[in-house]
Amino acid sequence: MRVIGVIPAYNEESRIKDVIQACLQYVDGLVVIDDGSKSRLLEDSKNSNVTVLRHEINRGQGAALRTGTKAAIKLGADVIIHLDADGQHDPADIPVMLKPILENQADVVLGSRFMGIDPTGMPLVRRWLLKAGRWFNALALGVPRSLTDPQSGLRALTSSAAQQINFRQDRKAHASEILRCVTRSGLRWVEVPIHVKYTADTLRKGNRTTDALTIVWQLFIGLFTK
């Protein structure tokens, strides 16, 4: 079974090479999407297991995931792993993410920061926002309330499932839209606990209260313009 990781990256010069090196221990290949970074990422990459694609302008993480997922399918992926480029995700969790798919128990596996493993360094405000996100996803999008982490960026999906998940959101609202597509499509899904580490640097560029409001607005616009 061929496993390919998809990593959207925007201005991650200081971290991306370490993330790639760590991920390649667990996957057969990687697709990295430079989403309009100020300095072109990985221009000198000669690793045959790493495909680098570029957006000339910053189109957003959702758009980069679409580009990378399509490329992974063309490269013959049986399973696709979505990961963040900032080093918050632990690549050692990839085998845990793959297990339900390999055992034919799920089509989509979602990493959760709230299933018994305390996310290192997560601010209290962010915990509250994520809890509010659970309610919003349930009430507005019909996502089951049992889902514990609606904004997780670490997910695994079969190639077949990926082709059934037609999400349109280009930016941070893509995570909620993916969940809506998964639950409405009848795909089998499961959450598994993952390790996430927050640092002062990643928190500075992470979700703020204004980002949460933007996500809600983008989702409502998407619902009424579909």
C-alpha cells in the first residue's frame, strides 16, 4: 500500500526540511505545496521521494491541500496523509493514523488533540474556541457532536475517499467543510488520539479569535452560495 503525505507550506523555511525528514520515516513519498511563500521553498530539493509544487500567490491552506491531494492521487497513492508544515504534528503518529485504514475499519481517520493526550502548550482560549467549533459544526453543518476535534489538520484518507470529498473552501474553513463532506458522503470515519506541540513561534502564526470568526463567515457564505 503506497502512502503519500501532503504538506501545505507557507513561509516555513525554518521548519520544512526537518518536517520532511521526520515524515519520510513513515511514508513512501511527500507532496509539498509552496503556497506562495516569500522565498521559494525547497528550490534545491533533489529527493526523488519529495514532489514540490508551487502556487505563485498565496491561495490558502485549503487550496494547497486540494492541489497536493490531486497530485498524490496521480502519483499512485493508496492512502493520503494531510499534515501541517509548522512541526506541530508528530510524524510518529502516522502509523496510528494508518492502522484503521489498513485494517479496513475506516475510509477517513481524523487526528484528535482531545482524546486523552494533553496538547502540549495549547492556550486556554484556543481550547474554548475549539469547543465552540464543535457546537458550530454540529448545529450548522450536521457534523456529529461526538467528533472531538473539528479543526485538526492531521488526517488520513484512502484515495477513493479523497476523490469523494469535494471541498471548495480555500482557507481555514476547509477543515469544517471536509468534515461535512465526510459525514454526508457515508464514508466510514474514526478519530484517533494524536500528539501536538505548540511553541511560541507557532502560536504567533496560528488561529486567533478573528480567524475563528472568519471561518464561521466563510462557511456561511459557502452554504448559501453552493
